[in-house]
Amino acid sequence: MSAPSDHAASCTLSFDALVNLLERIFLRHGTSAEVARCLAENCAGAERDGAHSHGVFRIPGYVSTLDSGWVNGKAVPKVEDVASGFVAVDAGNGFAQPALAAARPLLVAKARSAGIAVLAIRNSHHFAALWPDVEPFAYEGLVALSVVNSMTCVVPHGADRPLFGTNPIAFAAPRADGEPIVFDLATSAIAHGDVQIAARKGELLPPGMGVDSLGQPTRDPKAILEGGALLPFGGHKGSALSMMVELLAAALTGGHFSFEFDWRNHPGAKTPWTGQLLIVIDPSKSAGQDFAERSQELVRQMHGVGLRRLPGDRRHRERSKSTEHGITLDEQTLAQLRTLAGV
């Protein structure tokens, strides 16, 4: 760790230092070394890129979940070669990221061979941002799409009780003269983690984000978290996409729907026990070697009509800044992490 930064109550760490600290936390709370490294790099990467709702903010949730016995932190994923373009993984009631890592070489090989490949992860817990799952494929010249469902906390459009999860969709594609085109969006009006952060800060949410325990619209994040629910973005359109995610991430993979698991016997459990689907495409099979340039032309046209910020631009700027100057954490957060790590 370096000396305190310009902010009196904050410190800066290198990416590797933060990974090592988080790795110690995961190991101390019952994961294998492989799982600890995978989760630590994921959380540190989100923090580095300015995605604070999925960075170190998530660590207490990981810890309480592991301590509750809800998730198997030492699970060894079982990769299944199902068909020429299909890979399945039983995550063994473990985390989804190690399952993806275990299946990745076979998935990429199949995509290169067949032009497209599908990965179906079941029996898994996903508690992180979704874009880190797809972005690495774009750096290899591939196109990737992923969906994952989560715990019930979203009211379908026209309904009066929650049923769906936040059910995000992430997409990544390469481009010739810049970072990949990447987006990650929840099908809820706002990400659940952002609601938690707003509640912690005592801030109100914009209108249309959620309802309270009586089903009445509210801007109070605590009312949403304490018996209320989120709303889908875009009314019936976001609700339809959320339903699609349930079908792709749960029904198609063999994972749980958002409403199917019961964690009441595991106080402290935070991670949804669901499924994840990834589709990886090798554009060279249909577009030759021109796809990245075509992507770049689309970006040029978007800029030409006045668009100044693409999805992912802010993350890339934050990544560059953090790589040069370090990752800034307030002293209270750093102290909490060190306590959890036992250092």
C-alpha cells in the first residue's frame, strides 16, 4: 500500500495489492485457493474500473454467504462436452466465475471450430458484475453475450408482487481502433447493488425505481430493500426481457428460476443460486477479418451523430486512471477489509 492519497481519509492500493488482500479474505472464510483468486480478481477489477456496487462493496456479502454455509466455496466445477457447439458446467453449488474459468478453453475452441458455441452453467452463484464475463472474449476477437438470473426482487409489469430477479444482460464485441464495445444492464430499473449503496448513503432514488411493501411507488431505497421490490426498466419491454433471461439462464441451463431456491435456513446468505448462459461467436466465420473494422465504423457513425459516450467508456477511463495512480479506498473500508482478512 502506498502513502495516503490527496484525500485525507483515503488510501491507494495497486491492483495486485488489492487482489492479494481480497484473496486472503476468501481463503480465511472457506474457499479454495483457485476460487479465492478468481473472486478476488473479479472484485478488484470491478473496483479498479469504478463499478463500486460490484467491487469491494460486495465483500461482506460474500463473507456472510460463505459463513452461512449457503454456497460451497471449495466446489470443483464439472465441465461437460455436450455437443459440437455446446458446453455445460455443473458448478457444484459454487460460484459461477470459477465454473466459467474451468469451461473457457473448451468454449473458445468450440466457437473457433463451429463459429458459435453455448455455455450453460447451472447450480451456480453469481454475485458480481456480468461484463467481466464477456469482455475478455472481445479482446480475442470474439463476440459474447451472457445472461444470468438472480433472487426474486422485481415485480413483473402489470403484477403486484415480485417474481423475477434483476436479470442482467451483458454483451461484448471487438473493434479495430479502440477498446471493445461492452455493455452490462440490469433488466430492473436500477441494479440492486445501487439501491443498497443509496440506502447506505441516505440518498433518494429517482422516481420509477421501485415500490414499498404495500406496492406503492417509493424513492426510499430502504423501503425497497425492506419488504418492497424493484420495477423493470421500460415497463412491459424490460419485463419481457427479464422473462427471457429466466428462460435462458434457468430453464435452458437446468438452473433455478429466481423464485425456486429457499435460503431461509441460511441466515446471512446473499448470493442467488441460479444459472447462467453464455453465447460466444467467432465473427471471422461470417464476416471474415472485417468485423472489428465494421464495429469501428459503427462507432464512428455514432460519434458522427453526436453521441459522446459509449457503453463501457467510463469503465475504461477509470481503469486507465487506477492503473496509473492506484485504486482509492477510504480508510474505513480498508480497515474493514483487513479485519475480514485477519491482518
